[in-house]
Amino acid sequence: MKESYWGYWLILLGIFVVIVMLLIQNITSTNTQDYYLVKEITEASMLDAVDYGYYRQYGEVRIVKEKFIESFLRRFAASANLSSSYTISFYGIYEAPPKVTVKVASKSNTFSIMGDSSTFDIVNKIDAVLELNPTGLTED
């Protein structure tokens, strides 16, 4: 009888370990996907927001703040996971020299273990500076 209790405890321990591994895997993969998504979209949106008229007139690279925000939100909405809710915050958007800080916060899936449910906040913050080679700046 004593040996059968050890078997039950080992089975319960195995189930607990599998649940913890699934929880950590979900949080890690969501964080990685969100980080690279925000990084790529920030870079592309900054390139979309370059003010070519200003560059031609003054020879300095400048972005348009409103155009950057519009492009970022449009691209993010098209690429983000629809099952998650995101909170997007823009900090320190400087037009010249082009620098932006974007913070995207989301929540992980709700996990319920023995009646106790929990979620985790996943926050990604990107600081980006746009540097272009003057000969590489071309308009399509």
C-alpha cells in the first residue's frame, strides 16, 4: 500500500510539471513574438514616416509624428494576434533627429489551476533611432 502512494505522488508531480512547462512555454513564445513584431513594425513605420520634402530642402532626415503613429497602428493591427488585447503607448517621439519609444503591453492567457486563475503582464518596450545613409535615402 505504501508503494502505491508513491506512485500516485509521482503521477501528480508529473502532471504539475507538465502544467508549469506549458505555462512557461506560452509566456515565452508570446513575449518573443511580440518583441520581434514591435521591433520590425517600429522600423518599417519610421521609414514610412520620413519627410522627403524636408530632407530635400534642408538635407536633414526627419519623420512626421502623426504619420509614424498611423503607420505603426495600421501595421500592428494587421499583424497582431487577434486573441490578445494590447495596450500601445508612445513616448518621446522626436521628429528630428528621428527617435521613438514604443511600449506594447499585453496579458497572457488566463490559467486556472484548482480554482486559482492567474494572468501575467507581458511588456515590450522599444527605443529606436533612425539612421540613414544620405545616398541610401531614395523615394519610390
